[in-house]
Amino acid sequence: MNEQPPKTRVIILGGGTAGWMTAAALINELSHACDVRLIESEEIGIVGVGEATLPHIRYFVESLGIDEADFMKATHATFKLGIEFHDFGSIGTRYLHPFGTFGAPLHDVPFHHYWLRLHSEGRGGELWDSSICNVMAVRNRFAPPQPGSSLYNYAYQFDATLFGPYLRSYAVSRGAVRTEGKVVDVELDGAIGNVVALKMESGERVEGDLFVDCSGFRALLIEQKLEEDWEDWSQWLPCDRAVAMPCTSALGTIEPYTRAHAMTAGWRWRIPLQNRVGNGYVYSSAHTSDQDAVDSLVSALEGERLAEPRMLRFRAGRRKRSWSRNVVSIGLASGFLEPLESTSIYLVQGAIAQLIELFPIGRIRDEDRDEFNHAVDIEYERIRDFLILHYHATRRDDSSFWNHVRNMEVPETLHSKMDLWRRSARVAKYSQGLFFEPSWIAVYVGQGIMPDGWDQRAEIQDASALDRSVNRLIERVRRTVEAAPDHADFIRTRNASIGMPA
């Protein structure tokens, strides 16, 4: 009879979004293989301003068996169909990066090639009108996609300070153990350098087999103890600070999308929740002062401020090895990429998925560590390039910040992607990583990078007939969106159905 190996003792350092997402996922999927204990201190607190997400969070919530309506009620969440960018390509322009497709392929040729051909002849209307997700967002409507539909998707906008506690209740009720207190020392194995135990301020010694560092920018285990190097990307992503401040809503509606407004030294976010609006200014301290950033944010608020300005400092980059020895870093301890495309929680979720897939049974193998680090590196690099594109693909010359990012040398990986698009309207394909074809197309076209050519198979059809087909598609999109309810009404109706005041 085969004996079952003893359970792996997993110690998670740090609560907040990263810590409690990790605990919830491990206890849900691997409770037979591990015991989960999380250490956090209420005194230390969390960053807690990441309120916008990507559609992948839907599947994380669903995988835990959590009811979406209950989760949204508890976190004051709204639906999110995309991100609207203002003044990035040039002042006065705007476009939406939708969580959905543009049109539909014809004869295995993506729709945008046909649209580019028509656009060159002054036909085809606006590319954005071919996207159900885009049209629904700008008209402030929302309806979930039909089961099996791949035309569009959605994410959430929620109060990040409530998301962690919500998952804490979930994880603890299913067997995770929470310990309140501060870690004052970390004990290492003298022979191989693994973490053996965390020493608490209370005097307790917490032993474990696998340690997950979710201690945020402090990176108490992965950096302060194991001294894992950091790869700095500030030469491409110079924003290094943010100021955040919530306010009341003055629009009388709830937009189903996040806004990003380009500013003289960075950009400003607007995230509508059910009960308030989240605002923040991400900026480069080399191009503006903290006080000017605060003043710029305050002057842009649409309603009454609900808190004093909260200042954050950070550096763009990633850990060279996110899994080192028996420590896995997740969240801000692993890396940071500014929230321009709402990727922070996605990166946490992706790391958790890799940890579960490669979870060590018995001893930790080098092959598992290497595969984890490789997968994390791919995610960070692909997102890095996509974020740089938003800055570099600009015609703005009104400030030193925009002059810098417009003229800077970009990574070769991004340069080759941009060159491929300019020559042939093709988007580099890959099977791993975030942001596929529609996302890149949205930013390229939205910021004025139009290609010199397109797939020649798009030339086969008669232009007039193709134009009529595109117009019929746009009309179908319009009718579909008109049948969807107002976003705020949809939320109020569902809240009422679960006993929450409408």
C-alpha cells in the first residue's frame, strides 16, 4: 500500500489581494496536498488602490465557486468592458481598448485587414463601431455575453480594500489559518539557504516547507533575506509615483469602463464603483513635483473628495527570479508594472496558476522553479512591451515627459512588433502571455499608427460589396447593443434581486 506524502506546509507572508488570492486558490484546489497559513499585520496595511481588473478575474472568482452577484455586492463592484484612453496619441484624441473582437474574420482573414482596405478608400466607417464591447461601453449599457460567445468579455471594477477581506473569509472558512502579527526575523537553513521558519514579534516560531512572499514592495523574504536581484525597467517606464484619492460621482450614471487620461507627466485614472469613483495620477517624479501632481489630481475631481491624497512610490521592473530556493514571490514582491492596463491582479492570478500547476510534492525540483520563472518572465515582458507602446506611440511634444517617451529607444521585442504592424498590419502571435490581436490593434489604430499594407486576400472582394457587408455588421452591432439595459440599471436590478437596496 502506497503511503501518501505528508502535506506541504505553505506559509504566506502578507495579506491583501496577493496573499488572500493565493490562500483562497491553494485551499480550494490543493487542500489535499497542503496546509495553508497566512501571516499578516493590521499595522502594516496594504497598498489597496488597484481597483480595475481584466476579464481573467471572472474565471478566478468562478473557479472558487463564488457567486458573482454576492462578490460584486460585497466589493461595491461594477462591470468593466474596456479602458478608454484620452490624449495619448495626441491631445484631443480618444479610443477604447475593448475586451472583445473587432468584426469577424472572413475566409480566415481577420476583419481589420478588410477595414484597413476600406479605410484607405474613405469607406468602412469607424473600426470601433464593429465591436459590440466598444459600442456597449460608450453607450453605458451592459449585458453579459451569451454562453459560448467569443465576441466580447468583461471584467470588474471594485474596492480593492474589500477584496482581500472577502477572500480572507472564504479561505479561513475552508481551512486556511490566519496569524496576526509582525515577522521580526527569518531563519535560514545554513546548508542550502532555504527558509526554515519565520520568527514572530510574539515570540512564536512559524515553520514551513514552502514560503510565499506577498509582503509587497518590502519583499521581506525574496529580497531582504534571499537577496534576489531586481531588473529595473524605468528607462522605458519612467513613472515612479502615484497619488490616489476617491471622490463622489457627479455624472449621474455608472460607466462600464475605466478611463485613462494622459497628463503632462504621466496619466490619470478614473474608476467608477457603485458607491464612489476611484481617481489617481501616475507620474514621473523627474518631470513633475509631488505637490503639482496632487494639485492636478484635485483639480480634475468631478465630485467631493472622500479622503486625503494617498502617495505611493514604486519602480517598474521585475524580480530576476520570482521563485528562489523555497520562496515564491507573488504580487509586488515579484514585480511592478504601472496599472495603465489594469494588469496587477492578473499578474498575481497568473503566478498563482503556475504555482498550483507546478506545486511541489515532497522536495522542490529545479525544473519546477525554472519553469515557473520562465512563465512569469514571459508575462512581465509581454505586458511591459504593451505598456511602453502606449507611451512611445505618440505625437505629443507638449512636455518634457512626452518628448522623452516619444524619442526613447524601446526594447527590440517591441520594435519588431511595431515594424511588423507597420509593414503588413499583422500582430505578432504567441500562445503564452497577455494581450492578443484585438488589444494591439486597438492601441495601434487608436494612437494613429496606421500600416502601409494589409493581407492581400482582403483585395479579392469588390470594394462596394465589402463596404455593404461591413455596414450590415455595424448595424447588427448597433441593434444588439440597443437591446442591452443601462449599466447602472442592470446593477440596481440585480442588487434588488439579492436583497440589496436598489
